[in-house]
Amino acid sequence: MSETLKTRILGTSDAEIAEAGQKLGRGELVAFPTETVYGLGADATNDKAVARIFAAKGRPSFNPLIAHVPDIETAERLCVFSPEARCLAEAFWPGALTLVLPLRSGNGISRLVTAGGDHLALRMPAGDVATAIFKAAKTPIAAPSANPSGRISPTTADHVKAGLMGRIDAIVDGGPCPVGVESTIIGFTNGATLLRAGGIPAEAIEACLGTMLRSPAADAALTAPGQLASHYAPGAAVRLNARTAVADEVLIGFGTIAGDLSLSPTGDLVEAAANLFRLLHKADAMRKPIAVAPIPETGLGRAINDRLTRAATPRD
Ligand code: TXA
Ligand code: MG
């Protein structure tokens, strides 16, 4: 796609939400806020619209997408829920949880959304703006994070503008995303499995199910290709578990390690998650190597470390 589209910036008035819904219904690309990160939405039943997502992001085409719905009824029309899946949906939806479930026949979802597979990643986000847009669009919305492929996920409309202006039809500016990391993804092939750590801590899901989650197999890149090692990378080099800055590094601190910027001065992992991508963007904009303080591997710390490890993986 050439960079010549006029990207319309919309607010969240009823008229603007209705316009966003109409645009999606016509096969246009609209970025919108969710409680986790901004999504780049397209009608999930429209192959061409979905293909435009990959073009706009420059995303590897084997990556399947999450379909977003406004309510459980729509979700149940698309996929078969096991008792375990239903239990998690009732406990955590609307919210930062994605369930990978078998598609029903005649579901209408574009094959591009599942990358040709027979399982669909489904999510009902929390947040009035996202829900209102899905209702106005009257169709499930396929939406990856609204960043160019391989770059940091956007948590404000300005991040989306910086990455995708001129490449998509509209951006709905609903302010910053409160959670700040993507949804937790659970699959159910061979038992409930954590496919991606995210906004709902794995411990909360385990408590709800009454069992431990399985870890993805070593070949998880094939089942969740978005998990390719260097997927969440800023332009600069990233060094982890740093207690002090070396040479001209920007140090992103946490807790007692103050740093030049801090994910959370009080060591609060929820605050750190909400700040993560914003601070990576900020450090990246300084065009210096980035060092990051150690983050504990508990609760949302797992999702934060997962993102940081990807950011630190050298790209070729
Ligand atoms: O919070 C979120 O989940 C955000 C907001 C916009 O909803 N979306 C998001 O989408 O993070 P994306 O495309 O950046 O990440 C989706 C992940 C990818 O790792 C992809 O491989 C995985 O979900 N995925 C999608 N469909 C799948 C499927 N059928 N089976 C296994 N993994 C799947
Ligand atoms: Mg993404």
C-alpha cells in the first residue's frame, strides 16, 4: 500500500463512533483503543479488508489475527466453547483475555484471519469505545496491535499516528490504554495452555480453572507466530537486567533502580505494564541504546519480561 491515504482522526462522539463503524463496514481500516493496546481493525468477514491489515502493517502473512466481538452471543455464534473456555469467558470478559477456539462451520470469518487454520483467536475487550465501534460495525473485527510489524505496540493515538499515518483510513482517539500490554492468550489443544502472557496474570487464570496452565511447546512459533523472537523491538539495542547505565545508554528503571525514566518508582507491576510501551517509545526516540532494570517474574512481570526479551533479541 502506498503512503497516500488520507487518515481521518476521529474522536469518540456518537457521530464519530457511527462513522468509524460505517468505515469498517465498507472494508476500511480503522485503528481504535482497547483497554490493552490500540488495535488496527478491519471487517473479519471481508478478505480484502483483512489483507489490507497485513499490507498496512507490513506484517508476515502467516500471522493469524484476533477477532474482536462486543458480546458473548456473537462469540458463541463463531466458535465452539468447551466448559473450560466458557468458565474463563464468564470470569474475565470483557477484558484482556483471548481464547483460541474451534470455529463453527459457516462462520463467515475470512481464512486470512486464522491464517488458514480452523481455530480462531477471540476476544471481547473491556472499554466502551471499542464495544460501541463493534456494535456500529455490526461485524466481528479482526485487529492486530496498530503498529508496523515488528515495532512496539501503541498505547496512545499518537503512537498509531507515528507508525501508520497515511497507511490506514482512520484513527479513533480514545486516550491512553489503561492496561498497556496485550491480552493474555489461552489455547485448549491438549489442555489449557498459555500461548502469550498478557494483561490478565496467568495465576488468575489458573485460580479460575483450578489447574496449572501448560507452557507452549518448543515449536510455539508455529502455533502463535506473533511470538517470533524479535517481534516487539525498538530501533535501538536493548540490554536487560541492568542496574546502572553503561556509556550513553538510557536506563529505564523500576522500583529502587531510578534510571533516567522509571516503569514504576514504587515497584508496582500494573503501573509498569501500563508504562512499558510508552517508555520504550520514549527511549527509542532518544536514539540511544536502551538498558532496562530487572523486573520480577511474577504476575504482570511475566508479560513485561516477555516483551522486553523480544525487544532485546537482535534482528538481522
Ligand atoms: O490485546 C490484544 O490482544 C491486542 C488488541 C488490539 O486486542 N491485539 C493483539 O493482536 O495483540 P496481535 O495481532 O498483535 O497479536 C495476536 C497474537 C499473535 O501472536 C498471533 O500469532 C496470535 O495472537 N494468534 C492469533 N490467532 C491465533 C490462532 N488462531 N492460534 C494461535 N495464535 C493465534
Ligand atoms: Mg502485535
